[in-house]
Amino acid sequence: MNSTFLTSRTGGQILVDQLLLHGVQQLFCVPGESYLAVLDALHDAHIAVTVCRQEGGAAMMAEAQGKLTGQPGICFVTRGPGATNASAGIHIAHQDSTPMILFVGQVARGAMGREAFQELDYSAVFGTMAKWVVQIDDPARVPELVSRAFHVATSGRPGPVVVALPEDMLTEAATVADALPYQVTETHPGAAQMAELAQRLQAAQSPVAILGGSRWSEQAVREFTAFAEAWSIPVYCSFRRQMLFPATHACYGGDLGLGVNPKLLARIKASDLVLVVGGRLSEVPSQGYELFNIPRPAQPLVHVHADAHELGKLYRPTQAIHATPQAFAAALNTVRPTAAVPWKAHTEAAHAEYLAWSDTAPIRIPGNLQMGQVMQHLKEVLPADTIFCNGAGNFATWVHRFWPFTTYASQLAPTSGSMGYGLPAGVGAKRLWPQREVVVFAGDGDFLMHGQEFATAVQYGLPLIVVLLDNAMYGTIRMHQEREYPGRISATQLQNPDFKAYAQAFGGHGERVERTAEFAPALARARASGLPSVLHCLIDPEAITPTGTLQGLRSAALAKN
């Protein structure tokens, strides 16, 4: 709105105008009476609104778009139970460093403090998992505070912001100018820092690089790949950040996830220089905080991060570089080796170890459906830029270990380990880029945490494919159960529906896959259907991991007792 010709607008209209100003093209919501004025303003706005079936799913869809684009994913939910349902998505955005803004309804200002219907203190509820929580009590301050929300969500280490909207504020009118569009601030490394990094690399004998976090881009990935190639340095990706480096590159050594390759860990521990870019080295990639000593790692550490508070927070780096991954990667063209590096064999061995670890040929699991062959078929028929989505569970190992991520923005997986994420993430991805192929890997327990969002996929005509691995149990917990309490099965068994019929009941495509030979034709039919699809894959419960069985875990545990 031109500030020279100000007109009176309601808080809801002002808010929607700010979303448009800041470039919002899509949002996700579950409607509520607490923000009817916003819904009314959206009626005439050029913003695609995705109506979801549960607030947790809506928040995860918004988080997924934030993860793919680097721009805040937008979600609207109603007060009380709507807000608490959405908290799972907020926690994912927090631990995954994803920009996201959750707008939540609030009771009328005059009723606050009385424990009115569905009233919550949002600062108390979300204060430990959001970067900032604010309530807008004056419609004239909507431009100011919404602008700040966008800046906070995208600055430093990105994360979620929660904005509370009293319902009477949204209907109150005000005359106020719009804000300016938000701009993301990039923190750049200094020339002296880059020169020092070059000296450290030139003096090393067996360096490694570990990539993680957010604030990357397709260009940054290309620039870092060129740097790694110039130095022939082995590159590892942090947990569920494999899209940050092409797995087919000769410098790629694998990922620091769960059930990691032991040879990978040994190579990192033996290195004499560790370059960490963008990541925090949190619990999973640090292997329970045991890969590097705290506070002083045994290996010289160069840590690059967009947030100064993360530098030295756990690990005291030999060199700290306060820069975003994008700005750091752009500066790497000044860092070139002045002599032949002595560690090419080290890098070649690291890549060979990855290739052996990710080879599906020797993988054999109990049962009639061989997932190693399934993964090999997916590699043969799916486009390289297919977006793979998953929640949490042992089933995700098949993707993380055996799918070669080669394209930026092709992986949606929660580093927070939140179950139920895969399907909503797939909906968010398909709404954003309908031309991209989207495959959701899910377990039976994982899928039904947000399985109702399959209805959202059908409603908006989103032909994603769910590969649903059904072993009739909460497999990850059962695995730990057998390790700690062998043979004492408790609270991990599940009785599941016919997921083929489930998909068809929603208006989608469903297939039941019991044998390896059935998977390829079922996948072909699903891809040709033009509908959201579920491939209900029956997995032998004994096949708890690609290389382990429940009986093997139990026997090993009993042998220790």
C-alpha cells in the first residue's frame, strides 16, 4: 500500500497485505473462529491456501517449504488445541534450523488472563522451541511486528517464530503504512580468514569436511563441490542433510546419521583437520557427542556457522568463521591449493567405503520382499531430483543409506526424529513444485500419525507416492527393547488397516506389495495413475535393519546377561 494514500484497514486485512508484501505465495492452515478476519482477507488475496486435516500436519507442510526454499513457511492455526497440535512442527523447525512463522489465534484482549475458552500463554508454551514469540495487540503495529517476524525467522540460525493474533484485534481498523519487504542478512567471511583456512588445508595430511544445517542454496552446493574437487577433500554430510553434496561425486564419503558406517567414523577420528560448514554437530551427527571431545576436540576444528552463538557453544574451534554457508561457499573461489595435495588416496578410499556401504547387491533380509532390490529399482527408474520425504523409524535407513542424493532441495527429513513428518512434508513439497516427483517413505506406525493428510493430497490433486513399509510394530522401539529387555515385548505391537483400501477410500491409488517381483509393476501403475498413491509393502518383522534381525539382537542381548 502506498503510504501517501493511506486507508483504514482491519487488522486481518493489514496482516494479509504484509504477507503479500513479504513474498508469501502459499500458506497452510486448519481454519478456526479465532482468525476468521484473516480467512476473509485471504478470500481476495493471491495466496494459495492449503486447508489441512490436522494442525501438526499443516505446520510440517509449512516447515517443509521453509526447508526447501530458505524462505519462511507460513502456517495459520486456531488457539488452544490448534496451537498445541502445531507444536510438533514448531519443534522440527527449531531443531532443523528452518525458517517458519506460525500465526495462532488468541482470545479477545478483554478476556485475557481469565483462562477464557482455549486461552493459552503462547510465550510460556512456545518459549523454549521458538526463536521469538509475540502477540500483536494493536492493528497499527501489524506491519512492524510481522516484518520483524520475517527477519527473526531468517536471520542467523533460522528457526520458527510464533505470532499470536487476538481475534478482536483482527477486526479492529487502523490506518498505517506497510513495511518494506524483508531482506535476508548474509554474514560474510573476511579475506584474512579465508587465507588462514587455505594455510591450514595446505599444511594438513588427512583433512575432512562435514556439511550440515540450513542457509544453503543450489549455487552454494555447486561452489562447495568445486572447492572440494579442487582440494580433493573427502566430504561427509550431517544427519539427514545428504542433499548438500552429490553422492556420485568422487569426494563424497557418506553421512553422519544413525547406524553410520564404522569406517567413516574411523576416518574422521583419524583426520588432522575437520572443516564443519553450517552444522551444529548435535547429538546424532556427533554420535552421542563422542565423535569429538567437548569442549576441545582432539582434531583441529574449523567451524563455519551463520550464528555467532553456535561458534564455541560446545566445541572450541581452532578457527571460527562467522558466515552463512552461502556466503562462505561464494568466498571459497579464493581458496585454492598452491601445491599438489598429499591425501588423494585418503579421499579415494573414503568414496570407495561409501560405495561399498551403499551397495544394495549383498543386502538380504528375511521375508519375501527384498528392500535392497526395491531401492535398486527406485535408483533405476526415478529422476535424480526426486524429492524423498520421511518421518522417523528404522524404515528411513533404506533411504538414507541406499538412495544417492545428488540434487539440492531433494531431501525432507526431520533431524528432530519426529514421526509422521513424511506425508505432510510430501504434500508441502508437491504444492511448492508440482512438476517434481515426490516419494514418501513411511513406516506403519509413522504413517498413521498424520495419515489423514492423504486426504489433503487427494483434495489438491497431488500425485505423490507413499512407500509404506508395514512390519506391524513400532520397529525402532522394538529394536531397542530387544537390546535392553530381550524377549519382553511390551507396547510395540500394532494391528494395522489394509493400507491399499485406505488409499482408495480417500480417492487415491492403492497397491499391496508382498513380494519383490510385485514392487516394480505396482510402482509403475502408481506413477501412471496421476493420483496420490500408497504402496503397502509387507515387511517381515524379523527384518529390523538392512543387516540385522530381531532374533539376532535378542540372542546377542541374552548372551551378555
